[in-house]
Amino acid sequence: MHAWPASEVPALPGKGRDLTIHDTATGGPVTLDPGPVARIYVCGITPYDATHIGHAATYNAFDLVQRVWLDTKRQVHYVQNVTDVDDPLLERAARDNVDWVSLAEQETTLFREDMTALRMLPPRHYIGAVEAIPGIVPLVERLRDSGAAYELDGDVYFSVEADPHFGGVANLDAAAMRLLSAERGGDPDRPGKKNPLDPMLWMAAREGEPSWDGASLGRGRPGWHIECVAIALDHLGMGFDVQGGGSDLAFPHHEMGASHAQALTGEFPMAKAYVHAGMVGLDGHKMSKSRGNLVFVSTLRREGVDPAAIRLALLSHHYRADWEWTDQVLQDALARLERWRAAVSRPDGPSAETLVDEIREALADDLDAPSALLAVDRWAALQEERGGTDEGAPGVVSRAVDALMGVAL
Ligand code: 5CA
Ligand code: ZN
């Protein structure tokens, strides 16, 4: 699949510092030390509805990760998937009486447009589940042949007991795992499973549903977790730097993915840091496609909201916090954008040297974007109150805000 066009990342004087980030698996900060090419996998959308503010907030977090790395003069190898075949997509297509392929294509196109408008850096490899199937099948066969997977009425399940590290990503107790498994695509109550938590690797063809050739697995379609593992291992290999997604992916998705990879390669961990963004809510509930309480990026754009203001609204919350989208959040972002634009539109201003360091420090410290915004606010306030004589300063500020936070002033 093609991704979306890259917006330019201006080069800044000097160099940023290495990123320290909260790792769900260890429950604490890790300072990542990627090689010259940092490797990151971020779980993509299931394209049955438009990009909402919650998605955008999660992708904003991982965009910041990359911008911090780029500022340390590294390259970034970024991979993202599109879950373009899965139960929720097929169910939505059936409900609305539309072709599931067209629905997925249409929503993926809209997602690309939203990401472009928000200046999110595109992945180098943007891979759909369907196009990954030829790579998934041999992995499932290998897991089955090694005894890490078993068949149940034609479906193939992964055995969580095959991984000695199982549970080490989300660190949840058995009851919590069982509950979340039922809520998030698992089937803990299906009779005949070795362990209720075992996730499906390959689902045998169902009447009226799409299916693909699965070689010795028979016709069917892939499970959700193996999709991301196959794509990540194919394009990044084991031991990449960050696997990212919203906090609702820690269990079962990233937990199971880590176990699949361990059983396949004998290596651990798949990612050096498992990074999770908080959930954005609306009217007291997590914004979710299934609940329907959504604010779409595309709707805001159609209403004429500047995407830079949407981006500032996302940046005004720490990525790990759960927060609520309100009209006030957007109004504050619009006002901030106006203040910043006025401040950088003057030919000179207060020195920006310490400001660039402050933004860099804030972001390198677990992506503290709210503190970075406050630092820019202080510079803009100084500019408004007293101005300054540094001729390069407004340009440095607008380049820094663009390079490090994707905000075009
Ligand atoms: N296709 C899978 C991942 S492989 C999936 O979860 N798709 S999704 O469309 O449901 O979500 C895409 C990303 O947005 C995931 O990282 C998810 O954790 C995140 N996300 C979903 N809802 C919210 C929300 N309300 N707030 C923050 N992030 C969210
Ligand atoms: Zn995923």
C-alpha cells in the first residue's frame, strides 16, 4: 500500500538528546539507544470509519518519537499496518450494505488525507493485512509445526503456554486478562481451547466471508495479532526500538504479538519499548468506533479548522494521559496558534536559543509536549510584551516548532 506524502522536517542547529520513554513492559522509563537507523512499528487503523481525535492523538505521540530521533541526526525506519480485513470491518460493511473492500479503501484514503493535513510523518512501509497474508501463512504453519499452535475445528490457535514470557508486556493478572480478551476480539469462552486466552492465528473460511489460500492451513484469513508480528518481523526484524499504539492495545494485542514473536524466533523482546498512548474520550466515554461518540479529524477540517490547531490541541495533553475532547480544548489551541503566528511573523524577537533546548529537553523526557508548548508560550509572550532584536529568532522558533512538533506556523 502507498503511504502519504512526507512534510519536510527542517534541520535545526545543534542536536537533540536521546529519547527516554515510558515502557509498559518494565513499567518505567527506558532511554533508547537506537543505532543510526531507529526502528519503530506503530499499529495502524482498522479502516471502517474515519480518523477520530483519539486515533490522531495516538499517531501524534509516535510522530513525536520520530521527530526526537530525527533531531538526534538518526534515520527512522517506520512501519505501520492497516487492518484491512477483520471482524469489525466486515460487520460494518454488512450493516451498511457496502462492499468491505471499498469501505476499507475509502477510509484508508481519508486517513492518509488526515495524516497529511496533520503533518504526521509517513511510514516507510505501509502494509495492509491482506497483502501480508502470503507472509503470515508460513509463520502460522511454523508455529503449528513447532507445537506452539493447535487446531480447533479447522481454526488455528496460538498456545500462550508456548511463551515463557507470556504476560510480560501488560503485566495483568489472570482475571483482568480474561476480561480484556473477551472485550477486545478474543473468545475466552469457546469450548475446546487449551487456555481461554489463546488467540486465533488463522480462521478457517466462513460462509459468506472473504478467505484466502492458506496452504496447509486451508482457506481462511489471519488473526489480528499475527498480522502485526508478520509485518514487523518482515520489515524491521526482532529487537526493534518501539512498538506503539493506544493503551487499549497493550492487552491482548501487543502481549500476544510479543508471544508470537518469541515462539517464532526464540528471542525476547520483540520491541525494546512498548509504548502506549492514553485514551481520548468524549462525553465521559472513550472515543470509539463501536460506541459512535466520535469527533472526526475530517469533519473539523471540513468545518474550516486549521489542522495546525488540531495538532496543537493534541500536543496540549501528555500522550500517556487519558483526556476528554471538548470545544474548549480546540478554542484554546486556536488562540495559541494565533498568538504563535503573530509572534513569528515579526522580523526579529527575543533570542530563541534556550527555547530550542527547552523544547528538546521536554520532548526527550517522555514526550512532554505540554511543557514544550509552555516554553513556546513564554517566548511568544516575551515577543508580544517587549519584542527583541534577534533577527533570526522568529525563523528559528517556527522551524523548531515544525521540526519537533509538526506544527506549521
Ligand atoms: N488495527 C488495529 C491495530 S493493529 C486497531 O486497533 N485499529 S483502530 O482503528 O481501532 O485503532 C487505531 C489506533 O488508534 C490504535 O493504536 C488504538 O489504540 C488507537 N485508538 C483507538 N481509539 C482511541 C482513543 N479513543 N484514544 C486514543 N487512541 C485510540
Ligand atoms: Zn497492531
